[in-house]
Amino acid sequence: MKKLLGAILSVVLMVGLLAGCVSSNSGTTSKANGSENADKSGKLKIAVVPKLIGIPYFNASEKGAVQAGKDLGVDVIYTGPTEADAAQQVKVIEDLISQKVDVIAVAPNDQAALTPVLKKAKDAGIKVMDWDTPADQSVVDLSVHQIDDEAYGRHITKSLVEQMGTEKGEIAILTGGLSAANLNSWIDGAKKELEENYPGLKLVSDKIATDEKQPVAYQKTLDLIKSYPDLKGIMAFSTIAPLGAAQAIQEKGLQDKIAIIGANLPKDSIPFLEDGALDLAILWEPDKLGYLTVALAKDLAEGKMPQDGQEVKNVGKIEVWEDGKTVIMGPPTDFTKENAGNYDF
């Protein structure tokens, strides 16, 4: 009888010990790296939302963001609308809020339209960032810029003048979406440079939207050529607009008459750079921007803010403005027919 009681007691003790172990282990997976929203694997969940998916620029950004996730041990969700549409972005962010991600980094199509849903994300305990394009600064914890917007716009104007070979004549501005804050900031910088230093240049119209679609940019450029036969140059803001513009110039054989400067990727630019339809592409490395966004998002989730002059692995030194939350990745790069082939994006 004593042996039987002893055996029963041993079994009870063993079950109790096992239950204690299971309870202890399961209690450590709901919070990781100080975050309440970390997934069951213990990794932070970082969502990166571009203006739209499926175009070369944001494909390159995705490549960098995903690589950063692998290198830094975080789960990256790269998702966005199929068109440059603010309403679609709102739906994407609503879904991410329900997934309880740790950080949402968004490139807004329309700054004001996203403010309510980004406030909702903050109320849910999610860190909010913008990247590529500024969001409402009252709701973001961190703002990641690829370049200094005004300096970039001024550089594009100066480059156009250099390629035109004259400081007099009619010029035009193409853009992506009229509500895109980053494009508008670049255009403001370009116009400041025009007003301050090139009084002989005349804009034939206000900025012309192309809806981030190459066929639209192509048609708008054909319309400009027809309406303004003395047109000397075009500044094309967005990575798609310059391609459509250059396509029209190429088709009409106007390489030596109309200069085009575009904010586009080197790989896409090569055919137009080689025959002179596009004079210069000026951008940065979007894969590095994606990488930087994820790296800073991870730090933000862990309670660390960026520092001026900080060295970010695989990106380089960053600039942080006095507000403590505006980050500049670095200066732009000029892509020419001589160097464009050296890049894989």
C-alpha cells in the first residue's frame, strides 16, 4: 500500500513539474524586444507601405526592406495598393492595425487623407513612421527622407539648365500625383531655383499630373510638344513620368531640341539615355532607402532614436535634423549613359 501511494505521489509531482515548465515557456513569447505586438516567433513585425506596389522604384525599395529584415531578425511586411490611391492605402493600414504590427512606415499618396488612420494606429500602440514621402508630422514618430527636398529640386533645375545650354526659353514640369508631398516639395525647390536664378526661363503651365503611369506621361508630353513648339526643357518628377516623356521625345526625334531631366531609376533609363531622349536621371538608391527604413523602424520599436552622423550598416552615415525625428539618407546620384549600367535597379 505504501509503495502504491508513493508511486501515485511521484506521478502527481512529475505532472506538476511539467505543467510549470510549459507555463513558464509559453509566457515568454507574447512580448519580445520590449514590444507587446511581437509575433509568436518573438520577432518584431514591421510594416512598410509604399505608394503602390509593382513599379520598379518600389520593387527596389522592397528588396532593401526585405534584406534588412533578414539581416536584423525582424519580420517585414511590405504591402501597398496596386494604384497610387490614398483610399486603398487607408484599407491597407486598417488591415495592418488589425494584425497588431509593431511599426507602420508609410509613403503617403495623400498626406491629409491618411492622418485619421495613422492616429488610429498610434492609439493602438503602434509606432508610426513615414518614408519616401512625408506624412502629417503631428502623427509620425520618425520621418525618413531620401534627400533634402529643396536641395534636390534646386539640383534638378540647375541640371536642366546645363543640359539645355541656355538660361532662356519655355519649360514644363511633369509630376506623378498632385497630392504627393515629396514630389510637391521637390517641385517647390525647383521653382525657387528658377525664380531666384533663372528669370529668363518661363514655365508654360502649372505642374502636370501623370498619375504615376507611363502612357499618361507619354501623352501629356505629346500634348506639350504640340501646344508649345518652342519648348526647351522638361523636369519630370516621379520615377515613371520621365520614361513616358522620353518615349515621346524619342518618337518625335526631338532629342536635340528638348532636354529632359527625370527622377528615375538608372536601369529603366538606359535605352533613353543612350539615344539622348533623356539627358539625365537624378535619384538615389531606393534599395538603401528600404533598408534604412526597416533599420530605423527596428530601433524605434526598441526605444532608440537616430543620431546625427550615425553610421547605418549597408547604408552609410545619415543626417538627423534638429527636430530629432527627420532623417536624411544622403545626397542624390546623377545617372548618365556612361554610368547607368553600373547599377542593378
